[in-house]
Amino acid sequence: MNYSALIHTSIQKKWIEKFNTVKEQFKEKADYNDKHSRFPYENIDWLVKEGYTLLTLPKAYGGEGATVEDMVVLQTYLGAIDGATALSIGWHLSVVGQLYEQQAWEQDMLDRFAISVKHGALVNRAISEAETGSPTRGARPATNAVKKDDGFVMNGVKTFTSMSKRLSHFIVSAYYEEIDKVGFFLISENTPGVEIADNWNMVGMRATESHDLILNDVFIPEENFVEIRGAGGKKPNGWILHIPSTYLGIAQAARDYAIDFAKNYSPASIEGAIGDIPTVQQNIGKMESLLLSARHFLWSTAALYNHEQDEPVWNETSASKVLVMNQGLEVIDIAMRIVGAKSLEMERPLQRYYRDMRAGLHNPPMEDMAYTNISKSLMGLFD
């Protein structure tokens, strides 16, 4: 993808060059990390050391000031190298980008947190719970915050906490009964009562170590009550496009593997390689067409988000993840058909790409909600 005319900013070019220096190193570890559900600590450490975690922090706070478009391009490229690494670090980039674009916290807290990020802090939102389903559906969390003295005591369990063992900060959603609202609370990893459950055992995205976050009588100061759900107004969150970016990268990796296989695999039943067979060539062409349309749609949506004026890109943002996932899954299916039964061998990455891609179906937004929201916008049914 580094030859694409869509890659045009200095930030994009700089980081793609950096990724190229560690591409093989990251890929070599991916299989082991997947089989052992082991988080890619070395990869994340490299990203922190090189300053990638400052990518979406605005320049005014000492960051790199990357746009949503920059993030989307780079996360697509990183996703093609190692999906688990990309998805994990993408949550941090997304949260930081959104917080500072929307100025979601009090200024003093934003200033202080920016200093933490510059010193290597990693953050993710902890919102999902086993009983509530997808957090984007709006159910009230069972996790609760009870006012006590000059702070809050929190109890609850959060699921799907990606990068859990490497995070320094969690932004946790909890119900605050006194105001009958759901709030977000900033909690540090070393706060007493914070526990990581070491229970991540999924088929896909195994290396993200998205363990449960357990909160047992966790006391946090009042100033760490940083947000109220829904207080940010009605505007699409373009930073969530880090999710389809990662999965687009995984589909790209499957395409690359299938093409390399087709060019080099020569069974005794034919002359030359299978890439010379017309049907294989047609499948390669179909893969590329699907990737091209998904990439152009996603990346142009990110570019529109950067320059939107009076017309927020609601529908494009909702549709991006659905389109990328569905077409990406089709790309991987075609790639596996090209490679044949060998695609199921555990030593080959295609089966991992397939499993990781399936996991993306359960990242927000859910497909039914995306379609419903698009429909409502077209029919003028939003408040």
C-alpha cells in the first residue's frame, strides 16, 4: 500500500518507512503470540519508544497532531503487519484523538493527562459488560460509582478490555445513581482494587489479551469523574475508524499472501504456477477490486471527516466499518480458496487472518445499528 497515491502526508510517509524497518520482526512474532494468547509487548514497547502513541495527541499538547485520515492510513498499514498490535494500539490512538478534539474533559485534566501520554501512558475505554451487550446500544452498566467523601467508590466487571495488561489508564463507564446518569471515570492501573482477570480465551484476536477488568471497592478522587455519557453533543466520532482500518489491513495481508502463493505454488498436475490459471487470476482480480473499493471508501470518509463543514459524515462513518468488514471477509474467503486446503494449516497465517477478521464483526458499530442509523438519517427520524 505504500505505493498508493492516497498516501500523501509527511506523517503517513514517515511512519510507513518506520513500520517497514520492523515489519518482518512483528510478523515473526504474530504466530507465536496468537497460539499462546500472548500480548505483543515488544511491538507496543517499540511503538511507545518511537512516539507512535503521541500520534493523535495535538501539537499544542506536545503530540504529533495527526488527523483522522493519517490515523486511518497508518492503522491500515499496521493492521497488514500484525492485526492484534494494530487493534490494541488503535484504541489508545482513538481515545486520545477523541478526547482532545472534543475537549471532553476539564482543561486541567487534559493538560495533566497529555503529560502522562508524553511519558508513555496507554489508555483505553472500559465500557463493555457481559450482561449489557454492545455498549453502543446504550444499556445502563451494572458497574456503579458511589459518592464517598471527596471521591467515589467503584465496583464492577468490564469485559473486552483490549491491551489490558499493558494499559496505564482505564476510562471506565459506571452508573452514578445520585444524578441518574452514566459517567466515565479515569482510573490508573496501580489503584488499589484494580485487577486484571487473565481470562481472555477467544478464537480471534487472541493476542490482544482483552481480559476482564475487575473493580473491587476502587476509590478514585472526585476530579477523576471526567465525563457524562452523551454530554459531548451529536457529532460522529471519526476516531472510531481505527477499527475498520485494522481489519482492512488484515484483508490486505490475506490478499498479499494469496498472490505470493499463486505465483510460487506449482503442483505436479499443471505446468507453471497456479497463478497462470485464468480462474485464479480472476479471483485475484476480484480480491483487488474489493480491497480498492473498501480502501477508497474508508480513506475518503476519513478525509471528509477532516474537512467537514455543515454536513457531518454520519452515514459514511457508520457504513465504513460494515463495508470494510463484509468485503474484507470476502477477500479472505477468496484468498483461502486460492490457497486451498493449505490455507487451514496452522503454520500458515491465513487461518489467523480469518479468525481475527471474524472478531471484527463484534467491534462497534454493530451492523444492524449502522444500517438503522443510516436509514433514520435518510428518513429524517433523528431528534
